[in-house]
Amino acid sequence: GERRYDVVAGAGPWPVEERWWDPRRARRAVRLQLLVRRSESDSPPVAMVAVLERRVWRLAALYA
């Protein structure tokens, strides 16, 4: 299924570079914090953290 959300507010993006000293384990990403509300719904907003890594967005955390 597919879910759609309206963005109420956002913070970031925050670039993250982890283990930069170790080429085999190095990691680069961008984090974005969002306050969203379910589209076409009167439900209260929820906070989430999205992460962009290797050109793919994923949901890292959901705070309800």
C-alpha cells in the first residue's frame, strides 16, 4: 500500500559523515526531521526522521 502525508514543518537537512577515517566502513548520509499529517485526515501530526543515503530515502524513526 501507499500512504501520503502533508508536511506541516521540517528541520534540517543535517549532513552526517561517519567513520570517515576508515574507507571500508565510511558512511555519508543526510537526515531530515519532519512533522507530518496524514493526507485527507484530521489525525494529529506525527514526527519522523528521514535519511538519504546512496540516493535512497528511508524512514529512520517515527514518533507518534
